[in-house]
Amino acid sequence: GAVVSQHPSRVICKSGTSVKIECRSLDFQATTMFWYRQFPKQSLMLMATSNEGSKATYEQGVEKDKFLINHASLTLSTLTVTSAHPEDSSFYICSARDLASGPYEQYFGPGTRLTVT
Amino acid sequence: AQKVTQAQTEISVVEKEDVTLDCVYETRDTTYYLFWYKQPPSGELVFLIRRNSFDEQNEISGRYSWNFQKSTSSFNFTITASQVVDSAVYFCALNVRGSQGNLIFGKGTKLSVKP
């Protein structure tokens, strides 16, 4: 089956620093990847849609200058949290669409738990 | 607008009991997909089922079964003879054709199965 990896799985950073999270589709090409954020005991909320070779589309209320998304290849999208603050601490999950398997197939990565101290 | 409602925030049962998790969705589109995911404490989402809007047949997979009723816009999930390993948060989600393809999640139901 299709596999999506995320790296790192867990990261702790100091307030004011930046942290990059990678999302990779290991055995398929993903023209579209989605980034979700999940606060403790809450649901997953879409942050942005990342399309290979073009700018990401951000959901309302998500600061695009703070959450930089780059989808430079068909197998890799990155999310960079710039100038992180404690309120950015959350669980970040990516998913990747495998169009070869059908328009509604998407696979989730294992998530990255970010803690900002 | 699309929306998924999981009215049960938390459910606690004793092992071997049957339990049903409710999911009600809203969409004006006629083509859509419904999903259920399990999220154990580790956080990783585990895919359970995908159902398209044109297939209302109920599905059974081992101890799991799903009841899809378009008349009530519901896609309920039943675990038969629950086990401690079933303890997790369960999310129902909706994907609508013509959208950018992301999933719209319900708030989730935390299931605790006690021995």
C-alpha cells in the first residue's frame, strides 16, 4: 500500500526559532498534499493545500508567512513553522493524494508533534 | 457548506459490549465519499473504511460494521464485542467531489473500552 512518511516525528524547539517538517510519499507520486493541524483533544483542521510546482493554498485564518509550504517535487512537501511560539505547539499531519489510485485516494503520514518552549 | 457531526464526545464501555459511534454529515453535492479513521494514542490515523455516495450497502469487516443511510445523512460505525485495543479516538470524515480533495473531519469520538 501507499506509504507517506513524516520527519521528524517529534520536535522540541525554542520560541522564536523555525522548524521544518517534511512529508514524503514513498512509493507514489503526489501532485497534491494536505497539511492538517490537530490541537490536543481536538479534530484535524486543514491548514493548507500544497500542489507540486505551485503556491500553496491556505485556509482562512492560517498565516501563510508563518507557515511556509514548499512542494518542490512529486514526492516531497515541506512545512516550515517560522518564528515558532508556544501556541504553535500542535500535532501536524500531512496527507498525499495518489491520483493513480483514484481521485479520492489519499494517505496520511504518521504526524509530527511540535512542542515550542 | 460541508460539515460532519459526531455528537458523542466520549463513550465508555466494558469489554465485549457492542458500541455504535454516530456520524451525521451535511453536503449539497450528490457525489461524495465518507470515511472512518481510528486514532490511537500514538496519533497516527488508521484508515478503516471509505464509502461513496452511490453505495448504500452496509459493510461488515470482522467486528466492525457500518450503516450508511442517505435518507438521514448518517454513516454510523458499530464495533461488536468491543476489546480494550479498540480504545481510541474515532473520526468520521467527508470528501466532496469538486473540492480540492481534502477531508472534512468531525470532532471525533473518544472510545474507552474497559476490561
